[in-house]
Amino acid sequence: MSVPDRPAMPPVRLPSEAELAREALAAPLFARAVRLARWAADGVPVGVAGELTDGHLKDATLRLGLAEESDGPALAADAWSFALESGLVETDGEGGAVALARPGPGLDRVTGGSPEEILRIWEDGLEAVLADAAAPGIEDLAGNLDGVIGEDGSVDTEALGRAAADWDPEEEGGLLDAALGNLYLLSAGDENVAAGAMVPLPVLAMSLTAPEEMDEPSNEVLDSISMVMMRLDELFLLLTSTGVIEYDPVDETLGTEDDPGPAAEGEDEEEDLSRYGQVRLTALGVHSVRRRLAAAGIGTPAVGDLARGGAAELLLALPSLPEALVREETDGWLRRHGPGADGLRALLAAARGNDPAAPVRRLGCQLALSLADTTAEPVLREVLDDPELGGLARVWLAERGITDVPAPAREAVFWLAIDTLAAQLGLLPAELEEPPEELTELVVGLVDQHSGFFDRAWRVDHPATPEVLEAMSRVHPDRDAAKAARRAAFKSRSRP
């Protein structure tokens, strides 16, 4: 039993589009591209692919203040490429045989456009950088086949062609996408990373390489981790200037005579691990990866999205959120849709239903109501006789020590038990092989609490009763109880 259309990713916290646009404009690559676009106001001759010729590349390097840098020309060429791909500059043929590059429409949007337009320009340039990152350089191709580069430095074009055929750009792009996806998950699910903590490169490489259930990595796995680390180091160095990540590269002294070696016992091992590189997504990076995941059809909620949606959507999502986000999203929804009794009544109404997702919505409603103070008592008393909501209302009132509440009918107690288990089962991933310990404890506790549980449970008029009893037969550790659950499930399915 699973609930459809649940978010695939945990919610992330994002700043406003205006803040993200400011981050994009401050990214070194984007800032350099804007400066070069303005430099091209009078037209700059370019090659057939829009690239700067040697003389003009030198001028661009000077314009960017990179003449003293050993990689200055390469940085200038990257900035020019970013300007072309993002629409900051465009080429035409007005120079006769030589094409000219001039500012494109993107440059006007940088100064006078909306934050959304600025982000779109940045994203267009970023996509080109990511595509280039997955493309092989000659060193990569040479590593695939001996004899590509001769002793005199000449290149064997036939050998190079065979090496290119062996290169898998999808695999390279997949590694980078997987790495960014894992960083996104950490940004959403780990409070330390979300607050700005760095992720050590060995930890990230292991998450991409090592099997999930492995006590001690084999030498083969360790070799794979090392290879992935080396490749990620190259890729992250390419991405740093885009503003997507913050990256501390691998310590260049590792493995050299200047290497101080591993940390001695008692010293700061965390600091020693950081020498192997550490990385995190910036807020701009979280925004970018989120858009890429959404384009791939993966759910990518953000904190605050639920406040703008409907009550059913809120209730369905709450059971999967951390406690702090349950409060934040519920408070935000009530402020937007109806604080006080009207908002609570809307949540209770959304919790009704006999569809497969209804038990999860009722669990979400219970979580939302747990945040309400005693002023909600009259609203909860209104639904005490409701067959679907009376149980959670009694739980709420009992937890607050309110005693003058009519006792529920025996059938209502068992209906609530089945509904609670249906909600827990609905939250489990479909591919889960072993039930979580909490579910086992809940099943055992219910059976122990009610004498003759299965003799009564199969009669419960709940659409999930057969599935719940069948699941209990698989979860309960006692063989006799499991058999009783299977018999009860059969009886429930046989009911007219």
C-alpha cells in the first residue's frame, strides 16, 4: 500500500529570486561575461564558432585584469563562451568574411530585467558549462588508449578516434548529475549542510560508489572511490566560478614529500579529511539543481510551497517532514487560508475520505492539530461523532487532559487502529524489503493491547482492512499471531 504522487525529494529552503539573482551576478564567470559583453559594444571579430582570435583574446584577458594570471587567457575564453551561450553577446556577418560579435539582448536584461530573467540568462550559460564538463579533453582520451600521443608529442588521429568512441559522455554527465543530486539531498536533509557545512569529497565519492550495505570497503571499492574523487576534483574546479558550488580543492601536497601524512591519534581527524577536498552547494546551486531535477520529472518541493497549496496537499506532506517544518508549514498555511476555527475546520474536512491516501491525510491532520492550543477544543468536539475523524479528535482531547468526553464505541477503536496502520503503511517506500522497527512495535503493541484483536479487526468497515491485516501477518514476529492475521485478512476479503 503506497500513496501516489508524494514528493521524491525533501523540501529545501531557498532565498528570494532577487537574492538568487544577486548571487548569480556576483559569480565570477557571469561577472566576467557581462564585462566582456560590454567590451564588445563596438563589435569584436570572432572565428567561425564565435571564438575570440588570439589578438582579441589577449585584449579580453587584459580587460578582465587577468594578464598576470598563468591561466588568464583560459579564464577569459571561458567567460567569452559563457557570454555567447547565455545570449549576453551574439554574432553576425556584418564584417564581411569575418563575423562580428556584439552585445546580445541578454545584456539589457542584466541591467533592466527581472530577477527571473537574470536567473534564466545565468542558467543558459551554466547548461553549457555542465555540457563542457562532461566532454572529454585530449588527456582524457589519451588515458583510454596507449599510443594516442607519441614520444615527440604528435597525436595519432586514428588512435584518438578509437579513444573518442570509447568515451561515454552520458556516463560523465551522469557522475556530475549524481554528485550534484547527492549534495542537493544533503542540503535538504542535513541541518548542518543546509547551514553551510562542507561535505568532504571522500564522503561524497563513497556515496556515489560504495554499496549501501557494506561494513568494510574492499580494495576494488577503495580504488573506485579514489578514481571518482579525482574526477570530481576536476569537475568541481570547472564549476567553482559559476557560483553553483563552494569548493575547497584537494591539498596539492598530498602524496608529495611535503605531505605531513595522516593525522596522529588524538589530532583533528576532521581537519585531516578536509585535505582531500570538501564541497557544498550554494543557495544558487540548490536553485539550479532543483530546476534540473524538476525538468527530469522529480518532485522538488521548497519550504513554503505547501502554504500556497490546498489543505489536502498540506496534510499529505506533513507526515514526511521534520517536526520543525511541520510547524512552519502548518502555521504558514493557516495564516494564508484561515487562522482560527475556520482553518482547523478546513483541515478536518480535507482529512475525510476513503481513497488510498486518506489515512495519510488523517495522520497529517493529527500532526497539524497537535500544534493547536486549547482554543481548538470546540472545533474538535464538533467531529466527535464523525466516523472518520472522531478517533483523532478523542486522541487530541485526551492528550490535553480533557475528561468529559464520551467513550468511543468498540468498533470506532478498531477502525482507528486500522486507519493508523494504513497511514504508516502508506508512508513506506514500495521497494522496502524489511519493515521498520517502529512499525513492528506498533503492530505488536496493538495486538497485545486488545484481546482477540484479529477476531474483531476483520469486521472493521474500512477500505484498507484486508491489506492492513495481510501486512500485519508479515510484520508480527509471533508465528501464531501472524497466522491469525492471515486468517483475518482472508475473512475480511470474503465479506459481502
